[in-house]
Amino acid sequence: MTTPSSTRRAFLGGGLALGAAALAPRHALAAGDVAAAHWPTVAKMVDDYVGGGRVSGMVSVLGFGAGRGDVIARGKLAIGNAPAIGPDSLFRVYSMTKPLTGMCAMMLIDEGKMKLDQPLADILPKFAKMQVQVTPDGPIDQLRPASGPITIRQLLTHTAGLGYSIIQKGPIKAAYVAAGVVPGQISRMSMPGLDRGKPAASLAEFADHLAGLPLVYEPGTHWSYSVGLDLMGRVIEVVSGQPFDKFMHDRIIAPCGMHSTYFQVPQSDVGRLTTNYAVAKGVLLPLDPARSSIYLDKPAFPFGGAGLVSSPADYDRFLTMLLGYGVIDGRRVMSEAAVRMGTSNLLPASVDTKNSMINGAGFGAGGRVGMGWDAGTYGWGGAAGTIAFVNYRVKNRASLFTQYMPDSTYPIHAEFPKAVIADLMAGRKVAA
């Protein structure tokens, strides 16, 4: 789940188009003073946030290619008498789920089980005759027939014309919430401004309810953040014949060796789960305490756009697989062609990104793609202060994890890439 933070959408800005970095290959994870020496600007940023009491803890993992990742970790799982935070701590990654869902879709496209420009209605017939609002976010009884079909490409790139209850306003937002077409879960508690409503009872029901609602925009005309990747979860299970969460586990999570990535956190792992905080006038208020977290319960359905909990070490393995063009630890998880396509710009030519969250950038399978000066980058961020990306030009992978909402409280999603860039440009090289 995400909020419309413009800073988060600029997270790959600031000069990632660098020459190849020549760090020697390393393995496993390095932490403490060694990691801080490798990445002093990132370390200072983490120290400032945790030391200043703005977050309870923060973890960053940074590496090159398939080499060892450096870990910078400060603070605790929660404020007070809690264990120290680290690379195996568990974080709600929210919209960082989208790239995994996108890569699941790319696998099925690569295997010929669906096509990138295939009409969605071929797979989910209820989307065959969609209506579009005459005025975006206007009256939902003033509609016209859609001029063209929704396609798989459009679902992957937020250009299908679908809405998002955290983005839309007025009657269409209310209709989404009433129908259970909501993007995820936050807490058992009610918190003004952060409540999202009750989700539909199943992924199939979610899709059926969504098909009965009007589109906000004509398909293929606008980049508008949406529930497209949540709907993709239903597409994946229909095409694959497997429940969506099982497909993701069997095809990405398990093969990548991601042993701490879940749609539901096992009770046995609650001791590693962070607490998510709401920031109100500079004060951290427990929003989703670990011991009573909503993520300990089975979700209404696996949210392909915002549902995962993961660890920094786990997510780094996903990034490593992407940098390896589908290979990790000598094992092929995806084809090189599927990774290359999924991390490339898939935006329909008819879409203008001006005045959008990705202004001037491209978009691939669930993640932003750098264009021009930052070509070669792919990644996305999450609503509770997480962010991750790969840079194919420098063979770099970088991620940052903390837990606070709303994400617009702090400019972390803009600051972190700048800190990574500063350390890359400094040319600091270390021995293996």
C-alpha cells in the first residue's frame, strides 16, 4: 500500500548514471563499522534519523552484482526495551510487493501463457465492457463506454485507467471502499487519515467488484497509480491455475532463498517483526505493534500491490536475482529475457507522464524505470518508509527499511538514493 508522495516517486533521481563500479566480489553480509566505512553518507543518514528519534530503527543493505551486501543497521524493533534491529528483522514493505508481482507476470508472458498486449477480458471476461468517468473523480453516474480494452501491459504500468482508494477523491473513492476494492491493510486500530476500509473476501471477489466500477481514465492514456498490480494477482492465478500467493512463493520467493517473506507472518517470527508507527506532530505513535500486528492474521486475500512483509536480507536476494538477469547462487529463477523486459520501459507510447508521480521516467513491471540520465535503474518504494532499487549501469543494488506512516512525513525516498549516489561518486573501493 502506498500514499501519493511525490518525493517517493523521485527516488531514483540525482545522478545514478555512473560508470561501472569496481568493487571486488564479496559474499554474505557485512555489518558494523566495515559497512559504514564503505557507505559513509548512507551511514550518516541512518544515524541522523535513528539518533534524532525520528524513527525507532533503520536498516540499509547495499551491494554490487552477486557480491556480499553491506548492512548498516541502527536502532530497535520498537521504541523502548526491544531487541536491536538488523538484516533479518521483518518490515511491512507495502508497494515493494509490486515488483515481485510484476516479475511473476513476466514469467507467464515469457512462457507464452499470456501476452503483454493481450486484452484483460480474454482472461477475466467481466472486464470486457468497461465504462469510464466523463470527469475523473467526478460523478460516477456520468459515464461513457471505454474506447479500447484494458491490456496486461496497462495493468503492469498503471495505465489501465483503474483507480486507487488512496489516490482518488469523491464518489469513486467512496465506491471503491464500499465495494472492498481497497489496497491492503494497516492496523487493527482506527487512525484518522490512515483507515483504508474492509477488503473484499477473496481475490476473485475483489476482481469481480472492480469490474463493476467505472474506470477513472480511458485505458492507455494516463499514468495513474492504481490497483492494477492487485488485479494482476487474480490474472496470475487464473492463467497459472495456482493461488496467486502459492505461485509467487514457488516461482520467486523460494527459488531466491527468501525465507522471511510472507503475506502472513508466522507466530514463530513475531519476535523479528518491527512495530509500525504513525507520526503525529513529531511524535511516534504505535500504529501496528508487532505483538498484535494485523499481519499475524491471514489476509482477506494476497495483496499483489501491497501485501508482503519481508526482511532486508530477503529483499536483497530478490534484487540480486534481478541484477543477475534471473540467476542467483548459480540457479536460474527467471529467464534473462523476462528480467530484461520487466525492468525496461513498458509504458504505452500513448501515455504522457507529465504532472504524474513518475514525471519524465518510464515504468516497467511494477516499478519505475530510469530514462535518459538515470537509464538502467529499476525499483520502487513502500508506504511505511521502505525503498529498493537496482542500477544495471553500475551493477548496484540498494535498499532501506524503516517503519512510519504517512510516508510523506520524511523525505527518505528522495534522500536515500542521493546518499547512495554520493558514496558511489566518491569512488570508495574496498578489498574483498
